[in-house]
Amino acid sequence: MEKFLSQLNIEQQKVVQHTKGPVLVLAGAGSGKTRSVIYRAAYLINYQKVNPWNILIVTFTNKAARELLSRLEDTFGISVRSLWIGTFHSICTRILRYEQEHLPFTSNFSIYDESDQKSIFKKIYKELDIDPKKFAPGKVREIISRQKNSLILPKDFLEFNDANYYSETVLKIYKYYQNFLIRNNALDFDDLLMYTALLLHDHEEIRRKYEKKFKYVMIDEYQDTNYAQFKIINLIARNHQNLCVVGDDDQAIYSWRGADIRNILSFESDYKNVLKIKLEQNYRSPKSFLLAANCLIKNNSERHAKELWTALESQEKPELVKLENENREAEYVVRQISELRNKNISLNDCVVLYRTNAQSRVFENSFMQHQIRYQIVGGVNFYQRKEIKDILAYLRILVNPADSESFLRIINFPARGIGKVSIGRILDKAVSLQKNLLQTVLEKKFDYLPANAAANLRKFIDLLIEWQQLTRTLPVSELAKKVIKELRLIELYDNSKDPKDISRVENIQEFIAATEEFSEKYLEETGEEPKLDEYLQNISLQTDMDNLKEDEEAVKLMTMHNAKGLEFDHVFIVGLEDGLLPHARSIYDLNNVEEERRLFYVGITRARKTLKLTYARTRRTFDAVQTTFPSRFLSEIDDDLLKQQNEIFYELRAPRYKASDKSKKVVLENEKYFKIGQKIYHDKFGKGVILNVDGKGNDAKLTISFSDGKLKKIKGTYVKAGI
DNA sequence: TTAAGTATGCTTTTT
DNA sequence: GCATACTTAA
């Protein structure tokens, strides 16, 4: 035990040893927060002999949960099988699956993501005859989400919102939307939290059950919890008060998602006799980085006073670099990373952080051209890609027949001759029969459809029935493969002329691999095959971060939001301009500006060894080049803390791909193999140079840099060799 | 019913 | 500038 505790500083030891009563840990960036949480869990289990089954740990991401699990297992030899650890959303999903008899839906519910929501809203607007121009769907969705995060049901809506034409329309949509979800046996992300909170609130016996089960509760990143999350934890922990929350109000960056910074600021009044522990010693960054971060954050008004310090000796300073435009900015980063690589530094230790996902494109181009491997985290989630969602819709309808969203997605995909008109008639029929869509068509009486469509529909239904029977016997991954094979999806995209479809094939193949991997892991951990509904719900909660291929050496590119909780040796924060950071949408509201400042703070404090800050003098946004101004936050950092470099023009050209002698010869149309560096011509995109060849023969996948600077992946059969 | 061609609107950040 | 939605022709 001595040895166990000696690996922590005095403050961290306090966190670990105070296991009874409420504990508030204000943990600055890089202060060993995760370490404290892990040691605390290990202490409870190994020294206080608490049953892992009685511990609940909530993390911010699935990835963090997995890391915690593996460290508990590997370092402390703890059997983690019965430990409850995960994000709020995954833990709520688990609880809701158990408690279906007290809920208005069953445990095989579908989880709808934002694009599902979007399409549902469209239907609702049509149904209720609401003008999307007057009631912007995105905004309405946000308001409704906010209500759910605050546990305001439709029936309570007017208590908390002024009654006027706008809010009454929103209420109408809210009501209809919730109804729609229940009819489809579906929940959105906010519902997962809301129904769990209501379940615990409305059923005292269930609340007691979980209060008894979760005798010790720990929450990470507490500053980014919303009211529903606060309530869930409060209902579980308010009696025993064995609750340890860890967070940093200076790193609260999710208020736009309903997170309420007051949860952490008022923790001391929410619970009795709170022990407050501050972790201010930073083990991550050079002194000057922390000074710069402190300079910045002290401009915020509402915060727990705290200042980071370090015992590290490094004299490294953050470097501020001004570039001509966004392309130069990308080239600068590429150049720096090339130099690091020459010093034998792994690409895995480098990260590029930006404010918006759209900024990644320029970097992608530059990295590709200089053949530096990179991985983008975020943007469009893997499981939200069209080709993957189509497959998932087939699987979803098999476990949740009420899921009309999935049904409509696949009824005529791949095209099977059931058109808009026919689908409209089925919808009408379903309404008049008061049944869901699948039930309606299962009767196979199609007097309301043209003969053609009716025949096609019968085939479709038979297919679904056949597959549904297979769900009982076939493992998830086999079923997925069968669906893909029998629908001939890979062939569909392989034979397409659209260059986009090449990556679709890749994604489908990756999906199969991911599904197999999931099954194997699940089998290993639980000794049984995953159930299809569980698999689908799990996948719905996956983020891009969870799909990171750790074994592959690549520079990571991500938003500062995504970087929370991570650290890297070499950090590049790019696009430090007013309008980007702080974002143009945030500059008119002081609270929003403060949140943007915290975001920058998060970015700076990720760095372990070097930190480069860049901004561009001009930047192309959508179609026009705009002159930009350096971020207002930069002037808040004392000049002598920064190493400044202005107006660097790196004459950095793409390495010239000299066409080899062989390919200089006139290459025949039927030339079999493509080579890197070879010049080609494409009917639509014009001249280009091959940067990468994937596969053999003339249908290999080519990565081509076209003369206008664009990169495209195109199948060999669509390009002409030689010019 | 589908494919190709044209118009639109959109970009903050995510479980 | 891109992706999606809608229109038009076959």
C-alpha cells in the first residue's frame, strides 16, 4: 500500500483515500486527473475490498472508458467484468435495456442520430404543414434538445417558455416528434439521458435499486455535464453521497450541447461537507506553455481560482507563426513535421488542432502530396456514412420492426422498382390501418399498388423474413456479410462511374472488418456472441475516436473539442484568427467568447514538448478570399512568452514526380499497370499525376493529384494513361 | 422510375 | 466549393 500511494503526490493521495462522502476534484490540465481516478478505483477494489459491481465510473468518451479498463486490468490485476464504466449515454442505454417494463419502449429500441432526426423533422414539417423557413429545423431541434437535457417534457414546456406563436409551434413539433419516436420504438441521444433520469425520478423502487448497486460513483469531466446528467447522478448518490467528481471549469467547452458549468461551480452546495481538492501541479507541459495558458484563462470571469505550475525544466517556448494564406499554413506544418520525422520522431506524437472540421481539407491535401500518413478524427462519423447507414438500416429493421425510418431507407435501396408513388400509398395504408409500415406490408394484400410494385414488394418482404429468422442463429458479422453479399452492394459501387464510390467499397470492407472485430472482442469478454440489438445500440454510440487505428503511424488531425483529455508531444494549433477562434458565431456573446477562450486553453495544454501556433493573413472561405485578423486571444498572451515569426514564406513545392523513362513512352490504352508518378488524363478532371496506386491491374484504385491541385481517388479504368 | 442536370444552402463544436 | 435536393428528360 505504501508503494501504491507513493506513486502519487499528496493531493492525488487525498483523492484516492477519501472514499466516503462527496469529493470535488478541481484538476487542471495535465495534473494527473485520469491517474487519480484509476488509482482511486484500484484503491477501492484492492484495499477497501469493494466489489467492482458496486462501482460506477462515468467517462466522457468510450475511448477513455476503454483505457481505464485496460489499465485497471493490466496494472492492478483487477477483474473488470462487473465494473460499470462508460459514457453517460452508454450507461443509460444499459439501464434502459434492463428496465423495459417501466418504459414506453422495449429493449430493442433503435437509437437515432442527427441525420435520422433531420429526416424525421422533414416529415413532421410536411405533416404539420410548417414552413421550414420560418421555423428553421436546426434551431427547433436545438431547442427541443435543450428541453430534454433540462428534463422539460412537452407537458411542462409552457411553464418554462414564454407562450407565443413561435414557442407554441416548437411545442407542437416537440410533441409530435416524441410521439413519432415512441411509435418507432426509437430514442435519440437526448432521450437516453432523459428517460433514465425520469425512470429514476418516478420509480422510487428502481432508484433504490441503483442507489444500492452503485455504492461508489465517480464522474470524470464533470464540468461538461448537463442537467439531466446531474439529476441521474444525484438520484443515485444523494443518500450515500459517496460521489467523487473530477473536472476543470477552465476546460468547459460543451455549453452549446446543454452542459451547465454551474454543475461544477455549485457542487459544494449540492452536497454536504464536500471535500475540495485542487490538483494544480502539471506534469505535462513546459513552464512557458502553462504561463501562456494562465495568461489567457485569467481573462475569464466565472471560475474557480486556480493556477497551473510545473517542476519541469524545459525552456521551450510556444512559437507563433504568421503565414500568407491557408495553403502556406498547411505547408508550414508539413515542413515542420517532416523535420520532426527526420529526427526519428514518430508521426503518432504529432497532432494538428483546429476549430472547425472544414479546416482539415487543406492539410489533407498537403499531407497527401508529401506522402505523410495522416488520420482525421471527426467530421463525418464512420457509422453515419450513407453506405454504412444503408446496411445498418437492414439490420435495424430486423431487430426493431417498428423502425419506419430504417424501413423507408431500404424499401427501394438498392433500387427494386418500388417508387415514390407506391411508397406514398403504403404510408397512407399504414395510417388507415393504424399499424407500422412493416406490419402493414406483412399482410401482403397489395390491391392499392400497381402489380409491378406489389411483386417487387413481396420479394423484399420475403427477404426480410428470411433474414429475420437468421438473426436467431447467425452471428452478427455473418449476418452483415450476408446482407452485403446478397444485396450485391460491393458490386453496385464497384461498377459505378462516380469516383466517390471507390471509397464506399473501402468503407463497406472496413465495416465488415470492424463488425468481426467487435464480435471477437465481445466473445472474449463475455463468452458469448453479441446480440444484434446490443451490437446496433453499441455502434450508434461510437464516435470517430473509437475507430482510431492506434497501430498505424500517422499524424492526427482533429478539432480542439476532440482533443480534450488527450496529450501529444508536438502540437500545432492552426487558424488562430478572429472569426475562426473565436468563431464568428460566438463573438457577439461574452459567454460564448469565454467558451472559445477555454477551447484555446484546452488546445495549448495538450502539448508536451513543442507548441506551434499559426495564423494566416488571408483565408479562402467558401468562394472568396478574405483578409483575416489574428485571434484576439493572441494579444492576451504576454509577448515575451512567445517566440514570434512573421511572414515566413516557405518555398515548398510538392516533390516533383518525374515520370520515369518507361512511362514516358506512349502508354497504350490497355496498359495494365499504373505507377506512382505516372501522368494521366481524366475526361472530367483533366491532367493529373498518380500519387498512389492501390491494387493491381488497370482497375487499381488511384490517388491522383490533378492540375488544379485537387486530390481524387479514381479507379484506373476511368483514366487514360499518357497525355 | 431512373439518371442526369440544375439549384440551393450551408459550416461551429458532438454523445 | 461541396453535397444534397429538386427538376427535367428518357
